[in-house]
Amino acid sequence: MSLHRFEDSQFVPIGRDEAWAFFSDPRNLARITPPGMGFRLLDAPSEQIYPGLILRYRVRPLVGVPVTWVTEITHVREGEYFVDEQRLGPYRLWHHQHHFTAVPGGVEVGDVVHYVLPFGALGALLNRIVVGPRVRDIFAYRRATLARLFGARAPGAEHASARGGS
């Protein structure tokens, strides 16, 4: 079993409260997900997240095959961070931390994702050639969308990295 880690951060020139309001509203997930993934919420979600909130959606993560994905919001510290964890979906493990740090002129939006794929050694190979690059592409799309919605990115204020290990 390989535990993979992906980190990303982006400066967004808005206040932390505005960033929190945007990211903690599940209805905005479709806005920051690549259209080709066919993201669709299956239930009318709450306007705000809270610990224990279950979100069900359909998504086509790879090769256009639709998958029902169920996540639970497990931790929330209002205005600072929240965590979503997969309960049903394409991964053996998906744990996604969303962090919001006030910085001069805006907010640093940070993500830390840990995930494990099924299929053992085959899953590790799939991560190298398909899944890891796809995760990076999803976050690149999100960075571009946030820049378009909220303004230009600050030079050097963002990075993305992916690591795998066991």
C-alpha cells in the first residue's frame, strides 16, 4: 500500500472570511472542478459545512466513467481549516485538508491531500502515470479558476508538489 501526498497553495487577493465563505459552501465545488469531470451534487447541500456533513456527488475522475463519491466533513475550525474524507468512492483512502491563512493583501489557500489507490502495486503504477498527474491537473484548473474569479495571483506565492511513499 502506497500513501500518496499532494500539497498545493495559492495566494488569493481576498479576505480570509470571503475565502472561507466561498470554499465552505459545497455548492461552489462544481465551479472549481474541471468541466470534463462532470461534477454534479446529488443532494441539495447545506450552504455551510459542519462536522458530520455528508456530501454525495457524481464525478467522472478517469476515462469518463461515472462514479458516485461520498465524502464526510470530519473537522472544521471556522475560518481556518476543514477536512473532508471519502466514505465511498474511487480511492481506498482520501483525506483532504483545506487551510486558510490571512497574509498581507489576501489569503493563502492551502491544500494537503493524502490518498491511497486500490490494487496494490498496480495502483502505485496507475498513480505515477495517470492519477498523480490527474490530481495535479485538477488543482491547476482550480488555481486558474480562482485567479479568474478573484484576481491575479501573486508571483511566487503558490506551489504544488506530490509525493508518494509507504
